[in-house]
Amino acid sequence: MSLKRRDFIKLSAGTGAILSSASSLASGNKKHDHFNLDKLQKMTDNVVPITVEERKTRVAKAQKLMAENNIQAVLLDSGTSLVYFTGIHWWPSERTMVAIIPAKGEVKYVSPAFEADRLRELIKIGNDVKIWEEHESPYKVIVDTLKEYGINGGNIGMEERLRFFVLDGVRKEAPNLNFVSGDPVTATCRMIKSPAEIALLQKANDITIASIRVGVSSLKEGMSNRELSDIIGEAHRKLGGNSDGALVNIGESSALPHGSIKPQHIKKGDIVLMDCGCTVEGYTSDITRTVVFGAEPTKRQLDIWNLEKKAQAAGFAAAKIGQPCENVDIAARKVLIDAGFGPGYKLPGCPHRTGHGIGMDGHEWGNMVLGNKKLLEPGMCFSIEPTIVLPGEFGVRLEDCAYIAEDGARWFTKQSIAIDKPFAE
């Protein structure tokens, strides 16, 4: 696998005006109106979608893993893994539609009869569609299809998002089969990203960091967290991403890692925490920046921000090929413990894991958490975000995502420089 680090984002001339102003605004040295979002230009003209050939390679890898794990076939329900292997987006209705990947043979589909023609329009991998009418059992059709592969016993893998009613229906039709987790196949495939996937993740990260810059440049006193979230989301869309939303927490609410329902409006001296992401061709970003609005930071704010930066850097330094994922969490958390926070998840301190896997889903396998002995290897992608929470005061999170290249860990985005310089120029 040859993974190249892309150049840091280069925005259009219209966007460039906001870049130099972002850090000064964050520290309150200038007053700015909302940036004109119409000046933003798409950053996705050079995006290359995942090809059919790559999806075929994924199926072949899955079949190899099935043989290694003594799994005869894997059932894919509507959801991310179905898209990953087949490219098909399908609404998860109560009418069962599954794809079947056998250990040997072509991918086949089981579909409601009246949906079959629509399904055939979407199929790029395999071509055999087995149908069931409204009064018939889709589960019997699934079992009959397995028999066509010569599967009359053994282990059938059920991917993680396959719904219970599908499993329950199939196992009642085939008590002779043993139903097991499909994770050794689906998770193992999806955890290791190809160069094409890395490129899409890079683009999503580029767009998100640019969108947060727009948000910071738009800060003004009295603005609500919802207003700022909407600006960042619209920037995502103007730049060519599909916005996953922007979680904005202000002041005391920034101490709640996933936000508060309380009304929030920005005033001078407030911590403003922005946790944002978008998708590009189905691949997602996840970035958090924390600034102080309209005033010089207090010593407390500055000290906590600097400690957060140190903890994040320690986590990245521990992300070494051949070392367990948990080392990232251990290293980042040690910085906090040594400074008198924690220990463990105790507050004040970091109440959650240091990072999560990321790819087509915002949270995937490969968590940077104590107890995860999975060894880091090229192609793995994950966040590093050891939030510091001070209950009743504020919280600081610096979150960037990294990937493991052939020569070690690399950031998708450049880290914040300082509390008043949230972006590397």
C-alpha cells in the first residue's frame, strides 16, 4: 500500500480572505461579519469514487477471510457494509433485502419481487436476484439460496448491522446452520483502508477544516450555537461535502462532550468548542477545534488548552506500527494523570476513550481505548481526541484523525498551533 500525505488545504481566492483573520478573531482582536458563503468554491472536482474493481477486490478478500475463519457465507443487510462491498444504497424497510457473499461463488441477492427491477438497476457486483412475493417467506428464499451454493451446514456470518428479525427468520428456517458474527470478515476488511479510501478521507478532512475556519471567522457576540452550527454545515455543502453536522458547545456546556439542550449564546471570554464532520463519496471526517472568543484567554483556559495539545501529541507519538491500539489511549491519558487529572475516566479529566476508528462510518472498529490489543497496521484510520472536562467550568477538545501509512502514523490535518491560532497556516 502506497499512502501519500496530501498538501494542506488550498482554498479559493475568495476563501483566502478568511484564513488570516481566523486566529485574530478567535482571540478577539478584530470584529468580523459573517463570511459570505457564496464565495466558497467546491473542493471535490478531482474526487475519484471507489471503483467496481476495488469492490470486487473487497469481495475476494472477504472470501479469503471466510475460508480462514470457517465461515460458509456472510449475509449483508441494508447499511454501510452492503455499500462497502456492493455499492448499493438500500432503505432498511421491514421487507427483507439481503446480499449473500459465499466463501465460493458469486454474490447473490434476495429481494422483494416488486423491488427486483429497481435492485437490478443498482447491481454492479454479481447479477443473480432471488425474489419473494408479499405472502412468501424471504427467509426460506435465503436458505434456499444458500443451498444453491451447496451450503447445508456450517457457520453463516451475520454482519453487525443485520437486524434481529432477519436473523430470527433465517435460523427458524434452517436450525441446522450455525449463525455467527461476521465481524472477522466485514470488520477486518473495512478496518484496513486502501489508498483510494485514504484519498477520500483526506478530502473530507480538508473540507471540514476549511469549514471550521469559516465558522471561526463568523463568530460574533450573541450568536447561538445553532447559528454557528448552521454556518459550518452550509460551508461543508458549498465546498462539496455532505455535512454530518457541527456540534457547537459554548462556555459551561463545552464540559459536556456530546452537548447540552440548554440555550447557548456566545459572549466575550467564552470557550467555543466545534466538533464537525462531512462525507465525501461516503467517507467521513471528524475534527474538533476549541477557541476563546472576544478576549484574551484566562490562565486556566490557556493551561488546560495547552495540556490538551500535549495529550493529543502524546497519543499520536504512541501510534506506532505493530503496537496495540490501547497504547494511544495510555499515552494520552498519562499526560493528564501526571498533571493531576483523572485517573482513568474520573472527572475532572477525560471521561471517554482517546479515539475511535473512522471510515465510511464516523465511529468504526479500531478504538484507541484501554484493553484494545489490536496491533496498529498500515491502512488503519482513527481519531485522537483526549477531551479535558472540567465540570461546571468548561471543556477543551482538540480532535484530528490519523492514519497508518507504510512508514508510520500521519495526520490527515495539521494540529492547532495555540489557543489563539487554531489553524496551521
